Amino acid sequence: MSGEAFSGSGLARLREAMAGHVEHGGVPGLVALVSRRGEVHVEVHGRAALGGRPMARDTIFRVASLTKPVTAVAAMILVEECRLRLDDPVDRFLPELADRRVLRSPDGPLDDTVPAERPITLRDLLTFRAGTGILPTPPGAHPIQRAMDEPALGQGPPRPGAVPAPDEWIRRLATLPLIHQPGERWMYNTSADVLGVLIARASGLPFEAFLHERVFEPLGMKDTGFAVPAADLDRLATAYGGTPVDGVLPVYDEAEGGEWSRPPAFPSGAGGLVSTVDDYLALGRMLLGGGRRGGERILSRPSVELMLSDQLTPAQKRATSWVGDYFDTHGWGFGLSVVTRRTDPAETVGRAGWDGGLGTSWYVDPREDMVTALFTQRAWTSPVPPEVCRDFLTSAYQAIAD
């Protein structure tokens, strides 16, 4: 039965669209959730592993870059407690990042640098304007890119087993110059990993412990963490690469004995978490509730509103290369994207969230009081969302009843 939030015929079309992507081999399986005005609808299709167990609503997925909004929430908790300040230099807790040098040109040699014009701030990290990150150029095109591609820095697809402990990771990162001046330009990914180290040092707790104590436990996100307990490994989906080899999807990570079956040395604030659609529904409802979920307040309403507000200037958007003209209609808040201009039925102005390159997508829409979450276990092959993601959002929004 459909309530006032969604139409029955619209939900039927959503079901048909999602089932079709599994039946036609687009993804091995999926769990899709739409929630609006308190009404929740979940679609479960396919299998958690090819030829294996069926997918279930509580299947655990590697959510990759959906970790970034969680990391931003954790940072804002410390801001509200005055243990961090948005515009203070991070040098106090991250002395490795003091006195930065900046490449004279992004494609230049690593020793051709100039001094940073100012220190890196927490705001720079939250908005991905710290001056370092993944370059949108072919792999290995520039010296800094080759250096950033070192497995120990973990700036490619998530590989928890390859990255050293936080102190060693930040030491290695600090040996490299910045690519741009702090605050100058949006650059993807690396800032969120730095944030994880900063949160641990500012809180006095390991990053993973702070998240469990201050975010996951209060929100009831019982299946979210940086590793899956042995007792729950039968619920972890097998992860697959996005490009078939001889017609078969290659395994990216097994459940039993895989990289998420044990705690990592480096809990990545950019892409290390595993979770379920219901856990991310709880996170989304907290943000839509102005920082409160049930009787638990995680953040104040003003902090949530800031997180979900576009922080990029028009000049920064013009200077950013990300999926063609993406920043013509989107901005960036704290750890997530924000729709700034509507060009699609599923892109309400103010809708915020992000995607995970291993096959996940999650958004909150304050105007519609809506959360959408699509979790699959097939990796994306480019920053352009695959058809299953685009069809899911189209189907979710066409199901709105009013």
C-alpha cells in the first residue's frame, strides 16, 4: 500500500526499473530505498554474490565515498564543542602540514615550488579546497600525480590493506607539495582523509572510535564501520569491478578474508566505511531533522544548514573539471555536493549527498523531506553515474504522489 508520500503506480515503476537492471546483468544485485515524509519503501533484487546468496535489506556494502559526509558530520561535532574552529589553521593538530610549499604549476617538477600564501584551515578541508587532491587527468600524467598514486597514500579506489597508520600516512603526504594554494580551488578526495587524522588528534580518540561513540551509536547505525565483524561477514556483499573481463565481472573484494574483514591500519575518512541502506537512512533523517534523530541531537540546525550550503565561488566552479559541466548546476558543501540549479526532475535545488565509486549513491532532499539510497556492489567505470543510478533517481522522483 502507498501512503500520501508516494503513488502506488510510481513505486511499481521503480520496482520494475530496478529489477530490470539486475535481470539484464547491469548489477549482480541491489538494495534501493526511498523515504519521504516518514514513508519508507525498499526494493531488494538480485544476489549479494554472483551465483551466491540472495541480496537482503540488511546486506552490508562498501560505501566508499559515502564516507565523506560522515567525516564532515564528525568534524562539525568538534566545531560545536569548540575543539576545532572553521577558520583556524590545522597546524596545531597537524604540524606535518605547517609551512606548506605549493607547485608553481600542477604539471611541473616536485621541487619547483613557492611558499603557501596562508595555512590550511578546517574550512579548506571540509570544502575540499586544501590545495591537494586527485587531478582529473590521465593516470601518471604529471609528477605530482604519480606521487599521489602511490598505494600507501590510498588516493585511488579504496584498498584498506595498502595504507599505513595515520601518523605515517600524514607524514608521507607532507613530503609532497600542494598542487594549488590553500582555499584556491576544489580538489577531490584527499582532504577527507586528512580530516580523519585531524578528528582523531583533536578528539583524543581513534577516528573510528569517535565515529562510533558520537555518530553511529546515537543514530543506531549498528552496521556501519571500517570493518565487518566475523559474525556478520555472511551479510557483506562481494564487491566487483565495473568492467567485465571475458564477459564476467572481476571480483574486487571478497567478503570472507577480504580487505574489510579486519580493521584497517588507516581508517579512511574519504572512503573506508561499510554500511547498509537503513543506516544511511538514519543519517539522512538526522540531516533532514536539523541535526536531530528521534531523541538524539547530533548537530545543531545551523551547523546542518551550513553543511548543506554551497561553499564554492563561481570562479572556483569554472576552474574545476569534474564530469563535464557538473559544477554548472552543483556546488559543494561540507563533504557532499549540493544542487544549485534544477535541470532534471530528480535534482531539486538544495538536494545534497554523494556517490561511492564501488556502487553506492545517497542523497537527502530538504524540500521534499526525502532520502534516497541505492546500494549495489558493482564499481563505477567513470565519474558519470551508471544507468542504474540515473534510473533509480528518476524512478524515485516520478513516484512522488503530490
